[in-house]
Amino acid sequence: MASVTATNLTIPDELLPADGRFGSGPARIRSAQIEALSAAGATVLGTSHRQAPVKSLVGRIRTGLAELFDLPEGYEVVLGNGGSTVFWDVAAFGLVRERAAHATFGEFGQKFAKATDTAPHLQDSLILAAEPGTSAIPSPAALADAGLDGTADVYAWPHNETSTGVATTITRPQGIDDDALVVIDATSGAGGLPVDIAETDVYYFAPQKNMGSDGGLWVAILSPKAVARAQEIKDSGRWIPASLDLVTAIENSRKDQTYNTPAVATLLLLAEQIEWMNGNGGLEWATERTRETSGYVYDWAESAEVARPYVADPADRSSVVVTVDFDDSVDAARVASVLRANGIVDVEPYRKLGRNQLRIATFVSVDPADVKALLGCLDFVIDALA
Ligand SMILES: Cc1ncc(COP(=O)(O)O)c(C=O)c1O
């Protein structure tokens, strides 16, 4: 075929998905949410977060999440500003007593590990590092095998490593102290992967991924033990910056507020998404849907001549972020730019992974029919560029 550039290859309309947003975060926000935002705009946007309209949004989020995750007795939904990155600092100040243990197998797990490891008031962290594309859990046995001796009072790992498309099963590691906290980064996993919250003490996320909202907020589901830990650390007199003070966030959340001014539109979009999931059958429905849509992509990659799933072990493969490696015969960056020119956006791989890869989010907001259409577009583009 004569030279085809990214911009002059037109994908036929009948192949295109109805919605071309497949990013892993910021991620697709459904039009019904945007309509709700527009409808409620005049009564809630631009109004005080200390008054009933905005407080009721926070209330909807807190009760909606309690329902979605079927929270055990005593667990609380807490929120604050700044996204998951800020929550890492909140945790380093307000949840780690002396030392944290982490499993890292990609960018985001590493960033949290660095936050606790470099905090001057904490001991060096125990960091179990696994290769990107694989998974690890920081159990005492796995840490000992890696020559990492000692105990920790926080055990942390991602539910879903967004940079690689690896998901983990969340169970409290065997042999950790009764008092230790299990702290799970669910930024991209929450609401799209199965979880039994009773296995965790802190299950935290930012809502710009499967939770279908915008960034800038952190939400943490805390066990009674985690709440007690935050109070114990605060009472110890440790210096904690006011904006990172977990006890302050807990106290505000109990009043359906945030410590400082939140992005009201983010709260509204999030409340709508949670209620949509609950209305459709809750976490079981959502996780079945992401399993189905991600399955289409994995099956496609398994059967394609020029592609394969990046994550080798099927047990590690995420249902919400699917990574597909390509042979050298396919220039994945070029494929992504053709797709982008045709309105299919954000399937580029995580920038620092540096692979000939596409990364496709199959969050709950992504219609299974759109994923099927995307795969048809991929066949078309790969064929045309060959
Ligand atoms: C697993 C995971 N953790 C943490 C973050 C950071 O979230 P935020 O940008 O809200 O700080 C991300 C963002 O992509 C993520 O995917």
C-alpha cells in the first residue's frame, strides 16, 4: 500500500465505537453523568461546601460506597483533596507508626514505597520489588525470601497497577501482626475488581478511573483499626501538616464535608457513578462487566498473529486495564496515533514502561460494544499499515 500516515488513514464510520475514550485515567465519564452535572449545576455548582446541597453530595458518596462495598460494621468512608498521590503523604504521616512494607511491580506502587521510605520520621521501608508485568504481595514469607527482615505496621500494595495492567487478589497476608494495617491502592481497581473489604484496613482511590469522575480527590475506606491508628499517631504528638492530617479528614467526613474546598463537579460525577453501579447490581455486576470486556481484548491479543497480552500469567491480568504487546512488525505508537486521529484516544502505553504496546482501559463505564468496535478498528489499522 502507498505510504499511509497517521493523519490520512480514515477508519470507516461503521467500524468506529460510539465513544472513543479508552484511557486508563482520566477515563471515560458517561454522558448521563454529564447531563446530571448540567441539570444540577445551577443549584449546587458554585455553592458553599458547608451547606446542605454540597454536603448531601458527600453524603451520597459515603452511603453509596458503603452499599457498593458492603462495608463491615465500623468501616468509614473518608475523603479529602489531592488525589491518591496526596493520600500517600497522608498515610506516611498518619497511618505508618514506624515502618511500612510494600510490594512494588510498577510505577504507582513504587511511588508510595518511596513516600514512606524517604519520610524522615519513619524507618526505611521493606520494599519487595517484582518485575513489571508480574505481581507480588508483601507477606512476611515473601519479604524474608527476598532477604528483607523485620516486621512492619503497614503492608501496602496496589489492587491494580495501572502502569502495567496487573491486578492482585486482596487477602490479609498470613503471619502479619494483628495490629498491622493492610493498605491497598485501589485507584484504578476500585469498583472494577472484586474485593472483600474486610481483608483490608485502608482501601483508597482517586475517582478519575473506574469511578468515572474527575481527579483531585482521594477517598479512603478505613477499618476501625485504621481510624484508631490515625488517632494514636496524632496523639503521639508527631508533626503532621494540617492538609495531610487524617484525623482532621475523618472528623470532616463524618460531617459530610472536606477539610478544605472540594471540586464540587467531581463530587457530583462520583455520586452519579456510584449510584449507577449500585442501581445496576453493585460490585458483582460491575466486576462481571469488566471481566467480560477485558476478556474480549485478551482473547483478541491471544489469537492475533502480531500481538499478545503483556501480562504473561493469566492470574495476574487485570480486568480494568489491558496491556497488549506487539511484534516489531507493528509500530504500536503509529497505530495509536492513527486511532487518535480518528477519535479513539488514550490507548498509548504508560509512558515510562517504554514498550511497543497499547493499553486499553475496560473500566465499568466502557460499553462492551465499544470494546468490540475498537478491536475491529485495530484489525483495520494494523492491516492498512502493514
Ligand atoms: C494505581 C495508581 N495509584 C495512584 C495514582 C495517582 O493518582 P493521582 O493522580 O490521583 O494522584 C494513579 C494514577 O494513575 C494510579 O493509577
